[in-house]
Amino acid sequence: MTAGRSMQAGTTGAGELQAPGNPQAPGNPDEPVALVVDAEGLVCPWPVLKARKALNTLAAGAVIEVIATDPASYIDIPAFCDTGG
């Protein structure tokens, strides 16, 4: 998860999903990011809901990157992941 960072060129707006160019997952450099979730400007619960929607479109084990500006996302998204996301 990245907060307060601008999305790569080609972002079409807040809350939209975009396939990444070729980023790597921040926790594991060998694991490619399958999808970037742009949740900038969205507040709780929207970043988590966007992340869940993105994960539902991908195979098990896929990695997403969430870009969020809501400070609660630092708590909400890891908690979502710990509970089965």
C-alpha cells in the first residue's frame, strides 16, 4: 500500500483500476504486481472495498498495489488482508 503518492502516467481518475506497467510488489521483489488500485481521494470504507473488488477479479495469490490518501487505509487494508483478503 502506498499513501499520498501519485499514480503512474495514464491514471484516469480516483477510484479506478489500472494494470501496472511493470512494478514489483513492495514486500517481495520477485512477486509482480498484478493490478494497481487507485483509491486516492477516497475515504473509508472505499479503499478497502476497491481492494476487495480488485482481488475478486484475480487468481488466488495475486498481488495488488493500493494507492490511498486516507490515513485510515494504513490500518484498514492490513486488517482486511489479515481477515482473508
